[in-house]
Amino acid sequence: MRKPVILYSSIWATLLMLGFFIVSSLSGSNISFRGGTNRSPGIQHLQGKVVVLDPGHGGGDPGTVGVGPTTEAENVLAITWELRTMLERSGAQVIMTRQSDANPSVGTQFDGQRNGQLAARVATSNRSRGQIYISLHNDWHDNTTVKGTSVHYYKSQDLALAETLQRHLVGQTKAVDLGVKRSNFYVLRNTSVPAALVEIGFLSNSEEASLLAKPAYRREVALGLLAGINAYFAGEF
Ligand SMILES: [Zn+2]
């Protein structure tokens, strides 16, 4: 009897060590996703959901070029990819209006048209099975001390999404809360599903411009948006 006991205990010890190694390497690379399920704690309402993510600008339109080392187009694309990975790990499907530094209207019927880029983004959303639409941007102000984050909505059906995103985004990043605003933006006016446009920080402010260039801060932004999307689908407005 003695030998098998030793054998079993050493197997268990090996398995435990292996498990510990896997858990610690996962948490080392990504603080928020521990264990074998790859899911963030509390993110339980995204299975099967379809989310349209729209990184603003791109493809010759850098968006705001502020006082930091990166452009608005670069920042929001990086945040969108981060968020996409998190959403997919949580069981959601993601549709992006652009996946690289490209103009989304190129190769579509909207190429060369006035508002063509925006029309292409809207069409991507409206032709998809997407349940919500989120456009990601950085802000600009002539007063370089102005900083913070706001979320914009247009239709009454957008308000709950905008408020939920703003609450979780500001909660995660600790950015100045500039609130939720009703804005007559093309993409908000023309998308058919609940839609929000997120203005993440000011590239005219040196502190936020340098933060937004950092992968760690972009990850915090993505985590805030992930929590907001999860809360929206959970009905926690
Ligand atoms: Zn923008």
C-alpha cells in the first residue's frame, strides 16, 4: 500500500505545481484574467452578445494630433483591439469598422463621398447582427488644462448604454468625469442599435496624451468599457 500512496501524492504535487505555474503565468501577463476560464471576475453577461466597435478616424485621417507621442487614430485602434480580446474571452462576438490604419470607406459604395467614412461605419453596424455600437475617440480642447472622459448619445434608446459606459469607464480609469452628453453626431444619429460615442481623454492635455500612449492605460480603458458593456447587458443601468 505504501508505494502507490507515494506515487499518487507525487502526481498530485506535480499537478498542483503545474496548476500554480499556469495560474501565476496567466496573472503575470494579464492581471484581470486568472485561471483556466480566461474570464474576468464578474463579467458574466457577454456570452453570445454581438458588439460593434468603431475606432474613429484612420487611413490618412489621424484624428486629433495632440501633444503626446501618438495620434487619436492610433490610440483608439489599440484600445479597440484590447477590448475586442477581452470581449471575445468573455464569449461575445466583435465586429470592427476598421481593423488597421485604414479608411473604412475604401472599397465600399461610400468611397469618395462626403461623410463616406462615417457612412461606411454606420453601414457596417446596420448590416451586422450587432446589438450595440460603440465609437471610440479622444478629445481636444484649446485650454490645455481641460481633461477627463465623456460619453455621447443621441437617441433616447442610447442613454442607458452611454450612462453605463461612462460610470464604469471613469470608475476604472479614475479620469475626471465629464458626464454623459446628448450630441448630434452622424454615427449616433444613423446607427439602428443603441449607440454611444466615447471621448477618452484629451490629447491637448499633456498628462492624458502621454497616458493614452501607454499600453497599461489603454488596458485600463478597455477594462472599464468591458465592465460597462457587461453591466449594460446585465440590465444594471
Ligand atoms: Zn475623433
